[in-house]
Amino acid sequence: MAPNGVPVVRGFRDYIMARTWAADNWPLAAEQVIVSGSIEPGNAAIGPGSRQDFRLTSLGWTQAKNVYVIYVGQDIRALEQQLAAANAHVAQLEAQIASTPAPVPVTTPPGLLDRPSRPNTPETQKRPSPLREDERSFPRGVEVRCLSLFTAWA
């Protein structure tokens, strides 16, 4: 365990203990296992493995290379390029949103809301069918299409 409480384990710990390691080069985060992509953003050819970032450098592990020092300068440049591309994409999307016309508000015709509402009583809920009794039944297999009629209540 490093003085700042971040764990350094297995091969990374062995690597540090076997070498002269600067006391102010403490770990910034625990080991990260990268299963897709590369442990080095600036060097995609390295591929998956483990990585642990320290204050002054980073350590990497892959099956092919074992534990090694990652040169973080190329990672910084690659991440700066990714950030610039992401910021450009955000600016493009913001411009697209800004150029989208505002929605047209829906207006209510004058007087429509001034009408008194019908009371919700059993009498107003039960309305007789406009069809005669013999028109309400349809033979089996006959398709029935209904139209809704809107009635303005005066």
C-alpha cells in the first residue's frame, strides 16, 4: 500500500520494489485492467493488459511485454487529440441545435375556453346511442369501422 492509501499489487509492486523508485512518484489510482483496446492510448499496437498510473509515469503489463514503463508523453498527445475531436463534435451538435427552428406554439381559438364545462353527473355520462336497436348488431365477420364525432357542448 502506498503512503497515499492507493494499493500497488502483484507485478507492479515487484517492479517498484526491485528498482530505485522516486518517493514522490506515488500511485494516482489502483491498477486498471483493459480488456478491449490498448492500455496505451498513444500506442494502439500494445493491446489489452493492465495499467497503473503514477504521479510521474505509468506502469503497464501485457502478456507479451510483462511489466514495463509506459512513456506517457505519447498518451497525453493522443488524449489531447481525442479531447479536441470530442469538443469539435460537441460544438457541431450545439450549432445544429441552435439552427433548429423553434417549435410553433399551438394557440387556442378565441372563446373556446370561455364555454362553461358540463357537470360530471350520471345524466351527462349516459348518452343514448344515435343508432337504432337493429343497427347496433353486426353479422359475424363484418368489419366495423367507427368514426368519432366531436360535439361542441353549448
